[in-house]
Amino acid sequence: MGMETGRRRKEVGETVRCSCCGRTRSWTELGMFTTDLSSEFDLAEGAVTQTVVYCRDDSDCRGTAQTLRLIQSASVPAPGDLGQAPYYGAD
């Protein structure tokens, strides 16, 4: 389902907020958990992924990172049915 990655994308001195607890930490204190959500949207594998940044030293953050959904599933109108979607022509 998901995978932990150790890739560092920012400089060591930069900080970012944990997606789980909101604490601001340096990149060296954070981990990333990436999940492919493509199947939830009936799309090809790898089309929709989310990456959750979590505190490496906090087991609660690590557990939350594996289940947190930043991108919520949504129903997608059938092809050719866009005129019936609620966001088109809604009053």
C-alpha cells in the first residue's frame, strides 16, 4: 500500500511541519510515507500519490502517517456526464 522513504528534498537546516502533529521539525527529524491512491479514483497506478511527512521519533506520528488521508476519495462523473455534475451550472 504505502512506503516509507528517506529521500531528503530540502537542505538540512530547513524546517517543515509534520503532517500528523503539526510540530515544526528539521528535515533530519522527519520521515516521509508515500501511498498510491490511484485505485481509489479508478486511475492507472502511480497517477495519484500522497506523501505524509511525520516525526521519526514519535510512534504516534508514524502510525498516523500510514493511515492519514490528505487526498479524500471523491465520486467522479461518468464520461460524457459532466453536465450533470453538481459543480456545473449549480445555482
